[in-house]
Amino acid sequence: MRVFRTILPAVSAVLLAFGADAHPGQAVRSFGSPSETIEQRQLGGSLALVEGEELFTFAYSTPEPYGTNWIGLYRASGGGPVNEEYTAPSLAWSYAPETQGTVRLSTGGLEPGDYVAFFLARDVYKWLAEPLNVTLPKPPPKPLAFRVSEATLHNARQGDPFEAHIAGFVSGPDDGSVTFSKVDGADWVEVSHDGVITGTPDLQDADATVTVVASVQSTSSNETTASIRLTIPVRPAGAPLVETLRVLSFNMRMGGTRVNGYHEKQTRFLLESNVDIVGLQEDQNGGRHAERLAKALGWHRWSSPGSVGVLSRYPVAEAYGQVVGGNSAGVRIALDGPSQQVNVWVVHLGYTPYGPYDFCFDGMDVDTVLGREAVSGRTPQITNTLAAMQSQLDAAHKVPVLLLGDFNAPSHLDWTEALREKNCGFADVPWPTSVKPAEAGLVDSFRAANPDPVAVPGISWSPLFPFHDGATGRPEPQDRIDFIYHKGSLTVVNSKDVVVGEPRPYPYHRDNEWTSDHAAMLTSYKILPRLCVPRPGRASEL
């Protein structure tokens, strides 16, 4: 995401560039009772919860209206501006500019519990009204169900122990009352009561299927059940564990929290996509969304301190950390221990100024726009990222390298003469964020699979903004700004842009099945044999 469509102060915009749903000047400090921490005084404003409206809807009033007065929500246990000073990040916020009015703060991503709302002045922390204690109640229990009716797990191999965790595939009671059992399937597969699948396939075993039932005993002694059909691909003894690698780049748009039921929808999407590695952008607050998704999927994960992260079916062997000045980070994933690995780098480059706006809305020339690519941070960010990757790029014939993410800029491969009219009269634009990876030897996997940008444009920005204001305004430039690049012993099988359902545009998007304002990008690779060090199986032991 480049920017949410509210015009924010400069400081707030900088924070949003790093993927935070943030308000200016936020840091961390403990929170005490307002009455204990600030001198009692008369405040002219008021703040109240509107009964009968969707949580949290506040009615406010003030004799000091201003365009940047705002209401912020904080945990009751700590974090609010109790001394009218900058303390901790607000969990949700909105401007409240009128003399009186109502504002709704999204509860998306919030856990049930106690919170405090503050009505604050002019993008700082002066109180306009007494803080208001509010409670987000625990929702009623959902009926027991698997999020999908069938799913494929990570690969097994003849003679090697296998383990997978599927408890997170279930929605419904979260009190530990759900138990799992095997109904039918391959003899070697066992299912524990807490949803752990284990076993060791023999030499004669091929791909396995198994039906698993989840059940919960209600207080009325009636048992509720749900079932799922699972497939476990089984590789031959001694063969590399992974032959086909499915890689997804997924900008989550504020973690997905702007859509109702985002966790359920994201988990279902990832299970149905049958992917092996996911590069996340807008993974807020140092990885809280990567953590919840990894738990639900039973996968491995790594998150940067910023807005990028990685989900993987296979273990994260090493984290390279966040690139200074790169808005990026990298990890090494062990697909098959030390014998089959891949380096994965995820970027979320700066969002403003945005090149297609410069061309299409402001009529700037190519030299000016390319200069502004540097101003946006994108050019130095991709330069710094590639520099951090250099030793791995040099050794990509041994361990392949992936570079994926939200580049917030188009590709020179898409701004061709044949698309001059679509691209506001411009062609052959050497966008630095695509030219520099190509110069480093990286291959744009989508264009490798779909070489004609006229026939298969692969638009990723934006299913939510067909027009500049979402459902209204001038037409929004539509471009492919999300990419999966590779170098090394990989060959592209196919690549596509992915959107689930038919998203309604902003601001009518809250019930969309699709939780992002970007399309995801999905590439399937064939891992070439020379990538793998031959590995003996356990055939001699069986």
C-alpha cells in the first residue's frame, strides 16, 4: 500500500511508509489511571460511547474544533498519553475535526479486553476531554468448522519421520476443547488428539490422503464435529524433499485489519493456495500478523522490526535481519536441511511520490519522474537491498535467491511501446526498481512466464482502487507493482496475479473476501537437480 486515502501530516505519512497504522510521535511507556497521573481540571470537551452503534463509535464535542483534533485508542493496561505527552502507539485512531460529531474506530485486530479512548488536540497530546474507559467484549463462540474442506500439507519422504500441525485449521471454540482423530487414510499416518499428524512412510508408500475429524463436546453432551481431507505428498527415499516450490508475495494492507473476519479469510486463502513460502508486507508491529498466521497454519515464520516478514512450510535456518536503508529483510530457508536451501528477501519500498501519478496526473517528463524515484526512497532502497544480497547473488548457482515484495513502482518490462496509450503517453521508462534487479541478474518470474504485457498485464495495483478515491474520482493508474524475482537453479513453471472473490472498492470494502488493496503474486518454480546435494535415504534401514 502506498498510502491510505486520508491526507495525513508529514510525520504520520513517514510512519505509514514503514507499514504502521500510526499517529505522529508514538513511543512506548507505561500507562496509569488518568486520575492518578494528571492534575484534575475542567475540560470543555466531551467523549462518549454511542450505544447501539458498531464498536467503537464515539460521540465527541469541543469548543476548540480543529482539522487535526483526533481520537486515539489505547490499552487500559498501559500506553495512553496520561500526562498529555507522547507515549505508545495508538491501536486505532481517527481525526475528529468538528465542534461535535461521531467517529468510529475499527476494532479489527484488537483482542477482547479493556481500552481507553483519548480525545486529543491538533496532532499532539493535549486532552480535549476526559479519557473514556471502554471494553471490547469477547465475541460469541463460532461454530466448529475447518476453514477449508481439503488441504495439502508439506512434503514427506519415504523413510523419514513426518510431522505437521493442523489445530489452527479449525475455527470455533478456542478454549482447548477441540480434539482431533483420524477417520481413514494411509496406515502410516497418525493423528494426535491435539491435531499433530505424525508418521514415517515406507518405501512402497506414495502420496497419502487422510480424513481428520475435529470434535467438541458441548455442555448438553451433544458432540459437534467437522472434517477435512488432507493430502501429504510423499517423495522417494533419497530424493530431494522439494521438487516444486510455490512462492507468494502478499501485501496484507495493514495486516488485513481493514476487512471484517480478516484472519479467517487470510488463513483460508493461504491454505487454498498451497504455497510453500510467503513474503509479507505491511506485517504490523514487528510481526504480529505473521505470528498469528504461522500459528494457524502450523508453519515457520520470521518478522523484521519493520513491516516485512516471511511465512514458510519449511524451517527458517538463518535470519539476515533488516537492511539498513532498504525497507527490506532476508532469511535462508532450509527446504531439506543443509542439502536444499533458498535465500529469500522481502521488500516494501517507499510509496510517495508515486511515479504513475507523476506521469498520469501531473504530466511530468521522464527525467523529472526518475529523479523523484530517488526522492521516494525507492531507488536507494533497492540499491541497498541488492548490495546486501550481493554475496548471495554471486553464489546463486549453489543456493538460489528470491527477491519479492511490494516495489511501489512499475516495471520497465510493462511500460512498452505497445502500452504507451495505457501508460499515459509514455513508453520505455527505465524504472530503477526493475532495471537494477535485472542488472543484478535477477529474473522477473511473472514476465518469464507471461512475456507479453499486453496479453497478460498482471495488474497488482489495485483491486480496491479502480478510481483514485476507490469508488469515485479520476481513473487510478493500474500497474504491476508487486514482483517475485529469482536467480539460480530455478525455472518458472507458471506465475499469476491472485485476487479472491470480487472485491468491492474502497470505502465499501469491509466485507470483501479479499483483505488487501493489492493483488498477490504467485510463482511456481521447478527446482533444478543441481541445486540439491544428493542425500541418502533410509532404504538400507527398512
